[in-house]
Amino acid sequence: MPSAFELLDKAIELGRQELAYLAAGEVEQADKLARGRDDMLSEILSEEVLAGPAADNMDALMSRLLELKDLQARIIDEAARQRADVAAQLRRTGLEQRRHAGYGRAAHPTPRIQSRYISRNS
């Protein structure tokens, strides 16, 4: 069974790749890596893996965990930035649709005087 250090190093590397994919806009690839990283973190947090490190290695383990925490914060910030970008694009698209609908109404105006009576001939 891999040690906690090896698994943490792999999780950190997956997190870096995930951040790179997010920055490049490859959301599907980032999602796959995030799921893999989640499984790896679940394995790291299992009792068998965490029981392995000795007390003298706890500082090294803690530094890797802090690095993983900082990486997770950067991933969350990038995802929030991209979410805000998508929301802004959706707002712009809605404004464009309203603008085009206005052009359509201007091109086909409704008549000013409408007959209030029904004609038998029509």
C-alpha cells in the first residue's frame, strides 16, 4: 500500500494538472482529475494510510497537507472566476436577444389604427 506521502504527492500533482486544465477552459478534463483527486484524498484519510507515518515525519506530512490546501484554494478561485465569466456571457447574450427583438419590432411595426370591428368579409 502506498504511503501517505506518495499519495499526497500524487494528489498535489493531480491538483496542479486540474488547475492547468481549468485555466485552459478544459472543464471536462478538470472534472475527471477532480474526481480522481477526491478518491485519492479519501484513501489518504483512511486509517490505514494515516497510521503509517511516524511522529518525526508529521511536519513533512503537515507541510504537504498545507500545500494541498493552498492548491485547493487556487482551484476554487479559478472555478469561481470562470463561473463569473459564464454568468457575464449569459447576461450579454440576454441583452443581445432583447436588442435583436427590438430590431424585429422596428422592422415590422404594428399598425397605429386597428379595427375594433370584425368584418364579415374577412
